[in-house]
Amino acid sequence: MTENITVQEMGEDSDLWIVTGTTDAHSAEEAVRQWCEKTMEQTIEAFLDADDLVEFTITFRKDWYWLPGGDPENPLDEAALVYPKFDLMLPDMAAVIGPFSGFLVKA
């Protein structure tokens, strides 16, 4: 079975990513490492000035949703990643994109 893994950077600090297309935490971590080398042209350790191997905190959920941003041309610009446990009162469920599963990976 071929996985179609995607990595999307979250926020502006370059230390948080959402990884979809796999249910394996090791694959998610490796995808983030490869994304950093391709996108930032350096290892995550070099980017973060880490002396040792960067360890990731990885959270898997099956009920992620995107709450689109205010730009109808690009709804994922400024979108919020949410899930029902903490976001029970979503303002407009019709606008929500999801559910989908994925890993939240934090350096």
C-alpha cells in the first residue's frame, strides 16, 4: 500500500506541523524531517540550533476539522485546526472542512 503523506506547517514558528496520509507515528516524524530538509534546506536540528537529535511530540486524532479563514479564495489561509472535544461550539458547522485524521507533530 502506498501512502500519500502530506506535511503542512502550522503557525509561524516552524516547530508545529500537521501530517496526513499515514497512521504511523514514525512515518509522520520522518515526513516532517524530510519536509524540513526540502523546504528549509537544512535539518530540523540545524534549523532549531539543537545540539542533540530533536525529539517530537506527536498526537494522532481522527476528528480534526479545518475552520476556514476569512478569504474565500484561499479558505485555508488563516484557518484554524480544531477538534470537537475543545471546540464544541463551532460558529458555522457548514463552513467546517472535515473530519479528517492526522498527526500534530511538535518539535
